[in-house]
Amino acid sequence: MRARTRNHKLSVQLGTDILASKTIVLLKIDDDGLQNSWDLYKQRSDVPLSFTDSTIAFLARKHFISDIFSYDGHFGALSFHVLDRL
């Protein structure tokens, strides 16, 4: 959010809202998930993924999530439906 809006206060408010939300589920990564995310990152040189993106993709697949809200369209190359606006 900060990178998109260049507004620290707005990004802090969004983070606060997400952490306090009763409807947003935060997914956490364990050691096995970390290794699987790293394996995905190494395998997909054809897609401009960051390691963070690889972790998001791994967790989404693990939890049967098909829609990802992102301004990074490359999630589509991993067969996700990419939402870029609310």
C-alpha cells in the first residue's frame, strides 16, 4: 500500500485494519512451507516472481485459494485469477 500510495499513514491504517479484521485470515508459513516456497521460486524462472510472491502462491495453493488480489499480473501465469481492484 505504501509503495502504491506513497502514504505511510494510509498504509499503517490498512495494516491496522487487516490485523484487527474478523474476516481476513492471515496465513502463516512453517519450515516445510518455506522450503516448498523456495522450491517454487527456483523452478519458475519463466515467471518474474519474488520469493514473497512464491510464498503467497504456495500458501494459496495449500489453502485452495484461486483468487489473489495483486497488482502483479504474473500470478496469472501460475493459474490464479488476479484481482487488481476491489
